[in-house]
Amino acid sequence: MTVQAHKETLGFQTEIKQLLDLMIHSLYSNKEIFLRELISNGSDANDKLRFFALSDDALYEGQSELKMWIEINKDARTITVRDNGVGMSRDEVIDNIGTIAKSGTQQFFKALTGDQAKDTQLIGQFGVGFYSSFIVADKVTLYTRRAGVGPEHGVRWESAGEGDYSIETVERPSRGTEVILHLRPDEDEFLQEYRLRGIVKKYSDHITWPIVMPKITTDKDNNEKTIEEEVVNSTKALWALAKGEVTEEEYTEFYKHIAHDFEAPLTHIHTKVEGTNEYTTLFFIPARAPFDLWDRTNRRGVKLYVRRIFIMDDNEKLLPPYLRFIRGVIDSNDLPLNISREMLQHNKQIDNIRSGAVKKVLGALEGLAKNEPDRYATFWKEFGRVFKEGIVDDHGNRERVAKLLRLSSTHDDNPSSAVSLEDYIGRMKEGQEKIYYITAEGFAAAKNSPHLEIFRKKEIEVLLLHEPVDEWVVSNLTEFEGKKLQSVTKGQLDLGNLGNDAEKKETEQASTELKPLVERIKNVLGDKVKEVRVTYRLTTSPACLVADENGMDVHLERLLKAAGQPMMGGSKRIFEINPHHPLLETLQTEQDEVRFNDWVWILFDQALLSEGGQLDDPATFVNRLNQMFMGMVKPASRLILPD
């Protein structure tokens, strides 16, 4: 290769240096994984070329047979992994060699636990498989050329995995990518042909492209000689096989290949649909959430094939957003090979595939929930927050999604509790007609809310919804199995048959007797509140704030404000007072208007704080409290200090 001008030496980012140090010195416990990662990258490159060539056959450059090659040079102590796929341009090399630089380095390091086995599993979640080369190599050289451009646009990249790398433009006649690993002195085992063949069989036997290695034999004098190239993998499309023909180990290794994960999946879903619309799906549910799961625009978990030819890996039309954690393939026999993203949007067959795929995933989750609750608990811990979006995303399957929800509740006051709505209904008190819930900014705020006091007294279970998505869940799920969902922070408290006439009469009587106090409090708060009224929902707190029956929940209002949604000044709240609290009894007899006003504002601010709100004027709140404390303190005698 003739080296051209335009050579640069560029420094790695600080985070990449840290990553390489981890790779080389401490992180990987299973060194052989490097070969699987390089083969997986080469397979992806071949997939992409075949897709691009559907619309531009010239990209094949007269060579349409796609392969991968693995070669050993014992004298040079190198392993070369090569493909004739789509290749990369100079800019793509800078961008793509180490996608961790763009997609979550800091999250990666925050996630490290110090446990080697657990930290190894994180690698696949952060897209850093290429760097696994430095586990066994003290220098890596990469040659590549993008398909469809001239040989003068080849690229050479090289690094010793320390502080920098070099990149230059070179002549490269063939398209594709070639990675040369210069092995460390103590890695002789990987110079053995049988060792590499064993790794390919173990991890990459299912790759659909031929993986070729020289077949090395020895003559009568025990000298090695190469006879011919030999395909060392089976090249079978795993999803095209019957379920009975695939072992659990094969499923696991296929998942690790397509998901770039180092950990086995939680479960897999393998189905074949026959009839007027024939397709096969092989889906996997990971055991651990990837770092970018919360990004709804990141939708590359499922690859679409048509008659085993890769078409695209953007699953926007293949699965709804709330199932974006799914990894796997869909292979259709009926879609045209030249199908585009635009065509997908208006294709009835895709709609049928999507509908069927969703039902299969939900069915698998229902099976886990029923038969393997511990594994379902693992799923919910990792993916529950995303799965809840299905209440909004998937109206047609809302009931099925709702049955799979697992929520915290006052049943055990544990943030990790997993109560189903069916569990809740099964424990409802006789005469209870509603499913009660509270939404808050955190579990502690929900659990300790004063709005729960009467419910705890009467041992009525309340769902504790403390994740941002929960507001959208209850906005779209208004009832379940005929039971209306009711916020305990909205409207006049009405426990229906769970209340009693004595309580209602007592509240009515208190409202009449305390009417002057209520009016006096309302005069102080003015336009700050919509109304002041007596309540029996409180047992230990003096006051609370509630939303109007038809108003917006305060937690949702805060979320919308935080998201930059335009608000018309916010909705006014209702200030409810506990007629049996000593502070309210004291207020009835308070004649000093200044002290009365201060107490009212203190109670209002306390009610706001107790529900996770923020004070408009914290300093004034503190000053009022201090004034009240000073009024309670007796004048102290002069403090005499010792000599």
C-alpha cells in the first residue's frame, strides 16, 4: 500500500483512555471475547453492503460474494480479521471507532461496580466491543475503504491503546475493513489455529456470512503448509430453523451477537407465522437495561430481513416505542426486497407483522408473570418504566399492558414492591368501588403524603406512583376491570361505602361551626387558593392542598412546567383544614391579626412542602417560623460564663 499525504495523530478523549486502561488491565475476564466482537462488526458491515446494493449494484464492485476472513501470522504474531462489506470513510473511522465517545462514556463509568464479572457485562451495553481488541493486542492496525469510492480513498488507523492514534489516507484496492491485532507477548494461545476455530464455533457459528480460515496441514517432516481456505461456521440463519433444532446455547450466542451484549438474555420468543402473510420472528428480552433505554428515538433493537436478506435495523414501524428494549430479527417472505422506510409506513403487511409481534411479546411476558414471577420481577426492575409507556402507546392492547403493570403501594410501603392491579382489586375492602392512587416526585413523598392519613387509618390500600411516566399512565388508564382509578389528591374526599354517616355528619357540623374561621383563612390567602374547606381526610396533619375534581394534578402540572410546556399561571388549589388539629383550635381564638396571618401562611407553606412543592419565598417562611418560635420562648436570664 502506498501511503498518501494527510496523516494525523489525534488524542483519545480522557474517558477513552480510562476505558482502554480498564480493558487492558482489569475488566475482561474472558479474553476470547475479542474475536466475537470483531466478527460481529464484520457481519454488520456485510449486512449493510447488501442492503445498500439493493438500490446500487455498483457498490459490489464486481464482487458480490460477501465473506469474512481470519488469518494467523505466527512470525509477525498477528491475527487479521477482514470483511468485504461496506467499509468506512476517513470521517466514519473517526466517528465510529469507539462509539462510546458519542454515546455514554460517563454513564458507563458511573455504572461500573468494581465487580469484574458484572462490569464485563456492561461492555456490550455501551457499544465498545472494538476496544476489546486491546485485551490481547498491544497495537491494533485497521485498514478500510468505503464501497463505491476509488482505491485512493483507503484509510489506515493505528493505535497502541495508550494516549493517541494515527489516521492517514492510503491506497486500498479492495473495499471493506481489515483489523490486524499485534498480540501481546503472553497471548500465544491465540496464534493456534484450532483455538480460533473453537472460538468461532462457540460464539459465531450462526453468522450468516461464511467465516473463512486457511486450512493448515503438516507434511511428513512436520512442516506447516496451507492447502486451501475452509469455511469454519455453519452460516445458518438461526431464526429460520425450527425451535426444536436450536439449542439454548445457540440462542444465547445469537443474542449476544445481535445485541452486542456480554450477558445471556432473560428469555427469547421464537415464532413462525404461515398463511397469506408469512414471516418469522426471533426476539430476545435482555437481562439488563442498556444505558440509552430512556431515549425514545433510539429504535434499533430489531433487524428486518426479507428472505434472509438484511433490509434495515430501524424498527420504528416494527414495534411500538414501549417495546424498544426488544432485540432480535423479523424475516418476511412477502415483503419486496427494495422496500423503503417510506413504503413501510403504508404497508398493510408490516401492520400485520407489527400487530402479531406485539401480541407474541405480550404473551411471553404474561407467561413469565404467571409461571416465573422472579424472572418477571427482574424484567420489571429493568424495563418497567419503559413498559408503562404502553398504556399511552398501545391503545389496542391497553388492558393486556395494564395487567402486566407492577406498582408500589401502601400494602407493604416498599419502593421495590410489585403490586399488580389484579392484586389490588383482590385485596379491596368490601364496598370499595375505586382504585386509589397518589402521584408524587419520589417514593418518600408519596409514602409520607398527608393525603394518605385517612386511608391508612381505615386500612385502604393506595397505589404509590412515584415515576414521571406514571402521570401519563393514570391520565390514559382511567379504569381497570370496571373499577375507576381515583387520585387521593383531587376533589372532595368521598370514600363511598367505606365512609360512615357519623364521619360525614361530624364534618358537616364542623364546616358549619368553623365557617367564620374558614372565611377568615380565605381572606388571608386570597387568590392564592380557589377555596378553603373542612376535611376529614387528615388525621394528624393540620392542613393539605388538593386539586379541583376537574383540575390538573399538581405533580403533572410541575412535570409540564419542567418540560417547558406553556402554562396559563397554573391551577388554583383547594386548602383543606383538619378541624381536630390543635393548631386549628388555637387559630379559632387567635385575636392578633398579625399572628393569625403568619400562622395561616405557615400552614399553607407546610402543606405545599409536604407534597413536594417549592415555596415562592422561602426566606419569609423561615422568618415567620422564627417569629413564632420566639413568641414561645420565655425570656432567658443572663448567661454567666465561668472565669
